[in-house]
Amino acid sequence: MVRTSLCASVSILLGVVLRPSIARADENIVREPARHPHHWFEAEPHALLTPLSNDARAGVGFRGTFTLTQDGFIRNINDTVGLGVGIDWTENNAYVPVVLQWNFWLSEHWSVFGEPGVAVHWTDRFGRTRGDFTIYGGARLRLADRVALTFRAGYPALSLGVSFLL
């Protein structure tokens, strides 16, 4: 009896939480300059994988991006430009990337970006240091006005994090 009531309660709760919502199209804002969250800094802690390195590992990192311009490079497009710096750490490696981040705000919820740059790379348990070129592409899904889920793919890592637009 108790087991049946518990199963029924859990089923009802799951039905309410997982019920299909009404589908709504996300409005395209890419051709509306400056229609994005205005922020001076983006803080992004993340988890990462380094599948392209010799010893592919999981790790953690942080990226901080300072907004250089809210207007971007293209006058009639909703784009911004920032300077990103951070640290990515795995068991045997550490990367300190410095990148130029070019953002395109596609809709109220989605933005994409490209990040070319360089990184200082410590290898062999920090026994050797070298410089690396880096290149990333990524996307953000805004969960709230100033919070987004951020995915980044490129060399040398893949990352998934949460961005806070300050």
C-alpha cells in the first residue's frame, strides 16, 4: 500500500516536472546590434577534456573574458569582442590561454563565438614550458538573464561550464 502510494506520488511528480511545454520559436536578433546582455566581464568555471593531447585527461579550468566593445567588428550585426584569459589544468598539464573572443548573439537564448589565441603550456608535470597556438569555437545557452551554459571545442581542449555575465 505504502509502496503503491509512493510510486504514484513519484509518477505524478515526474509527470508535472517533465511535462511537455509549449514550443516557442526563439526570436532571431543577430541583425539587431546591441540587443544582448551588456556586461563588462564574463566569469566561466568549467570542466574540460584534452582529447587531442598525447595523454588525454580530464581537468578543470576557469576563463575570464573582459568585454572590449559592445558593438563588435561588424556594424549591422549583434556582435561583441572580448579579451579572454584563463587557466586549464589536468593531471600532467596546465594551459594559460589568452584569446580574442568574437561573439555573435543569435537569439535571446543562443550565442556563438570564436577564439583564436596563444597559450603558455606546462607539460610533463610542469617540467617543460612551451608556447602553443589555440583556437576554439563555442556556444552559449542563456539559462537566465546573466547566466549561461557554455560549451567550447578546439585545440587543446573541450570544455563545459557556466558563464556569469557581470
